[in-house]
Amino acid sequence: MSPSNHHVAHQLRVLIYYHLDCNLLRNALFFAGRLHAYEPRATEAAYLLALCHLRLGQLKAAYDSSKNPGSRGTHLGCSYIFAQTCLGLERYGEGLAALEKSRSLWVSRNSWNKHTESRRQPLPDAAAVHCLQGKLSHAYGDTNRAIECYAEALKLNSLMWDAFVGLCDLGVNVRIPNIFKMTTAMTTAMESGSGEETFVDVLEDSPPSDNFFNKQAHAPQIPNSNDPFSIATNRINGDTRSNFTKSALYEKLNGSTSTVTPISAIAGMEPEVLDTPTASNGGVIASQDPWNAEWKPVRSFHEGSAAAEPPLAPARKTRTIAGLDMKFGIDAPPRMKASHIRIKSRAHGDSEEMDGVASTISSFMTSSMAERKRTVSGQIAQGVTSNATSQQNLNANDPMAPQRRSVRLFNQIRPQSNKFSASTGSLGLKEGRDIKKAKPAGTRRAQLSTVGRVVSGNRKHTDPMEVDSKEGRYEIPIVPAPINPKPVVSEKTKESESLQYLLELFTKLGSGYFALSHYRCDEALKIFNSIAPSQRETPWVLAQMGRALFEQTSYAEAEKYFVRIKAMSPARLEDMEVYSTILWHLKNEVDLAFLAHEILDIDRLSPQAWCAVGNSFSLQRDHDQALKCFKRATQLDPKFAYAFTLQGHEHVANEEYDKAMAAYRSGIAAENRHYNAWYGLGRVYEKQGKYNVAEQHYRTAAGINPTNAVLVCCIGVVLEKMKNPKAALIQYARSCDLAPKSALSRFKKARVLMALQQPDQALMELNVLKDIAPDEANVHFLLGRVYKILRQKGEAIKHFTTALNLDPKASHYIKEVMEQMEDEDDEDGPMAG
């Protein structure tokens, strides 16, 4: 009989998810093809097939697989994958239409806090779909719609980082504290989530939680007994074994531990429950018998014994333990007296298996539980007599005698219920009797207990408790540790605390990124420096700090950050185009060439690698090769705006202004807020003598990046060329305020001041500039002219001579100015006379 397609399809889906989780994408794709063959009309099969194609980077195949159900909006997963492929294939309108048609499937979904290591939500929720809509709208050119979608995504999930980055990249002014906070949807998801309370750090001597054991439906329960210290048993091959936790004998034989049903689940069960074994995970004894024997029910002690069985041990005088005080509804037996009882306890290594059962009290076997004794190897003990006293005395001197059953079972089972009969005789100890602590054979030690083991005297131990008979005897009540379980810890409380920590962290990260996106570099650096070192010393944060310094033209400082990034993450490609530009400005040919080769070896299909190679050729003044590299970068990523800008710079160097303008416009089309492209267009128009248009483009770039001193200085240069020195002076002064160490801005400011007949102020600026650029010939030449105007001939000749030494090529022009100064002196001589 062949199986139904439904069950075959179910197995295939299981295989697909298995291989997807194991990142075996090729295998998943193969099984997805088989599933689609079984169910060609099933939308789930189409979704899984498209998902495999998408994860393999096969956008066109994923587009085709998800188009039919995705474009119609009949399956949320197909619509989401279809929209993602449309984003990659630049079919933005189709993707937006598909998401709108499936709105009813996702508008009320909220999967926040429902993803764990063992649980997944394969379909997106409303926040994820809104974020994808924002990306599609942004790429489509609908900026307002993109802002709305990003805002909706953040309202539903404030940790949707992509949506926040999208808003920052669009230049939207946002209030960071209002974004990174608990939203209504997140609070609802937390309240409706698992939110289970977990018992943590429970004392080893405390009883297990009822909530925990209620989940274990197959756990057998211990039957009632008239004896509070009786032990329900299972017989294995004629041997009776007790069901206590971590029996030393059982561990030695089986090499494993056993689990015990909690005390709270004991009362009211049938005696036959414990006689039949259960599943290995839920039974009283979890592991199998070493001899693979069949489990048999316990025989009644009133039944006739088999002929082969040895005679039962005689009834012993019963004993009890005083000072229980455990609220089990029984009277405390008389205290037992002993001399120098040293009580040792040791917690077992696995506290989870203990569950707090075997660490409270110890018990003796009653006379009704007279069991046969066996050795550690499982053989029946020999020489059992009917006289308990003589047997005790005999075995006390026999080191090879088998250990009594009462010794092995001592300290294992606590009182179970208030239904236990109090009619059982008291287990008393004779006055002056030695009490010794038993030590099991081998290296295993007894499990944790609040009282010591009482040795029945039938076996000699290697590590007995010595009793000093010379000292006085006194009573020691055996009091178990109080049962005080640790308080219940709410997972919701811990989740709230951790979430609040993350929100505070993301508030700082978001504030820094927002400040950097608006080119408030000083503020961004201050925020990033306030982050904890564990988060600050990461590639992403260091890259943002390096970019901030790069925007401030602090290239040497920015280089240090990128060096740390390369040491921390050698294979990182993101922001490496900025690092290559920093090395270009520093004229570091060797490091730039090495960086280009290194990135190219990592991924030769990344645009960052080809930008680094292009910058290396540009530094060597090989502009044609640099252009080829930058074009290759734009081919690999048509949205990589910085590559278009670098391409335009190379065209300007080759004086190919038309091609440069086309490259800059392509960069603006890829990213409207890419101020470098606007600056490039202004530069081209300035070279063409179109100063009005150049000023507009410079101002547009400065509007995007108002803290860039170079852009402000360029506006001043254009104004100066337009014969507007006063307006140019304002721009130069602003540029000097933004970058006090900018030599170019201060030089141009001093020159305008001289043109405006303000030599004293010009002299002040030049003296500052002389300290910034002491080896610049133009600075000394301008200083000479200022001193000439101020009639300080000695200082003027001094600076003219310095300029002449620094720039011998300009000697003709400098000598001409010096001769003019001498001619003026000659003309002033007769007049003075």
C-alpha cells in the first residue's frame, strides 16, 4: 500500500526545514523541488522552493517561483519573498503591490519575542513587512511613503534597526528616546508569550516543585505504606532493589543514576504502580538492568518463598529518627543518644537529578521489610542466621561479610505522607552503642544527607566513625535541614531587565549613528566614547568613529581606528572604501597598495575592493586604470554611490568635465544625500566659470553636511570670484570656526582681509597660519606683503627671503615684489627730505 501524498509531503517539508536550519541550502533546494513535484499547486511548496532560491542568492529563480501566489497575495511567505526579490531586481512597484494585496495576512501579526533557539516563526510579522515596504518605497523614490513605513515598523518593534537606519539615511529628524522604548505591541507580545516561571537555585535538600513534575505525565508514583520509612521495591531476577535516588549499589552496578517521583505525588496510588517498569525517561529507575532482566512484581512477604531462596533475615528491633519537624503528621520518636557523632554530608554532582529528594532524612528498614541480603556483585549473602544479635556480632568482626540491606538503604527515603502508620515500633538505639558512618565500596560516596548512616554491624568499613568511649556521652538530636526552597524567579522580570538594558544600549548606538548621519561628528564621537568598552571595541562602532574623524578631515586619527578594525576583523569589507580614501589623502602608497591586494583576495566581487584598487592607481596618477576600477565597482553594485563619485574625480583630473558630471549625477541618483557628488558637480561648474550654478551645488552639499569646513570654504571661493569679498569673508570665518587647523580656510580669510584693507587682522590670521604651516611659501610671501603695507621693511624682507628659499620656482615673482618695495622707498626719500 503506497503512502498518501499528504504524508510524503509532510516528510519532505521536515527534510527541507532540517537542511535549512543546518545551512545545507543545496540539499534543501533539492527536496523543495521534490515537494513542489508532489504538490505543484500548493502555495507552501512554492514558498519553500522560493525560500531556498532566495537564500542561495538566485533572485530571478526565487522571483519566478513565488510570483504566482506572491503577486496575488494569497500566501504571506510567497508575497514577502516576492517583494524581496523585486527589491534586488529593481522591480519596486511589483513588490509594493504584492505586499499591499497580502495586507490582510500580515497587518495583525506580531512575532516579537516568539523566536528562540528551539522555536521559529517562519512568516514575517507586520513590523518586518513595514520595513520591507520602506526599503521598496525608498528605492522607488517615494520618500514620504518610505518614512511612513519605517515609522510604522518602529512603532511595532522599536528594535527594528533597519528601519531606524533607513530614517537616518533619509535625513529625517527623529527623537531617539521616543524610538528605543517598549512599544504596545512588544508589551502585548511579552504578556502573551511563554513567560514561564522557572525555579532556579533550589536548595539541594528542598522538595521538587509540583509544577515541574506535573509536566512528566508518565512518571510512576510511589504507593502508600503503613511504614513512614518503608521503601517500595522492584524485583530483578529475584533481587529486591530499592527505588531511591542515586543508590550507591545501583550506581555501581548500572553505571547510571535513577530518578524518584516527588513526595508531593506519592499519596493515593495503587501498590502495583511501582511493580511494573515504565519508560526510561519517566520511570523510577531510568536505566536498564545490567543483565537485561525482566522486571517482576514484588512478592508479598507473607507468600511462601521458593525452595531455592535463602531464609529471610530475622526481624530486627525497629528504630526511628528523632527531631524530624517536617510537618508530615507524625510524632517525633525518642531521641537517640550517642557519643561524638560526626556527621558528614556531601552533595552529589548532579543536582538536577537529585531534585531535592534524598537530602533531608535517613531511615531504617522495619521488621516487616526483612529482605534478603546481597553482596555488591549481586550474589546472595551466605550465613544468615535467625539470631539478629549474634549475626551482628559475627559480621562486625568479618571484613568480608556482605553489607546489610538497611545500610544500603539508609539515608535515601524521606517520610512520604501523613497517612503513614504510627503503629510501627520505634527504631531505638541502645545507650552507648557505637554509631558509625558507612562508606560504600569503591570510590563512590553517599549522596547528600543531613544525618549520618547507621551501621548495623554486619560489615566492617574502612573509614568508620571513631567513638571515644572515655568521654562523656550526651544526646545529639538529629535535625534535618529546613525545607526552604529558593523563591520563584519570574522569567518575565528577567526578560524585562535584559530588554531594558538592550534598549539603553541601542539608544546610545542610535544616537551616535543619528548624529553621524547628520554629520555632527563631535557629538557622534562623544556618544560612541560613552558606550561600554565591550561594545565600543567592536568593528561596527570603531568604523563609525573612524568615519566621523574622516568627515572632520582628521585622516591620521581616522587611520588608527581602521588599523584596529583590520586587526580585529581582517576579513571585513564594509567601510574599506573610506579607509582606502584616508590612505590616499595621507599619500601612503605602500599601505594603500597592500590594502587593495588584501581586499581583492578576500572578495574580488565586492565594490569596496575595486574602490581600493582604483584609489591605489589614482595615487600613482594612473587615472585611466583608476577609472576602469571605479567602473567595475559600479557594475558590481549600481547603488554604490561613492564609486560614482570617485569615478567623477578621475574624470575631472583628466579634464573630462562632461563625463565627470554624468558620473556625479549617477551618484546622486543612487543616493540623494551623497554630498560628495553635489560637491563634485559644483567643482565642475566652478571650473567651467559658472559660479552661480557652482554656488548652488556647493550650498546643497553644505546643507547635507553643514559641519564640513571644505564645503563652506568652497562657497567662499565662489563668492570671492563673483566679486563679493564681504560675503566670502563670512564663509571663510565660518570655515575657520568649524576647522581651526584648516590652513586653506585661514589663508583665504587673510587674503580677503588684505583685499578689504584690514592688514592688522590679516596679520593676526597669518601669524596663526605660520604655526600651522611653517613650510608653506605662500604664507611667508603673504606675510611679507602685509609687513610691506604696514611699513615694516625688515620683517617684509625676512619673509620674502624665506618664501624664496621654500619655493625657488617663484623667485622671479618674489624678487619683483621686493624690487617694488625698494622703488617705493626711493620715491619716499626726496619727499622726506
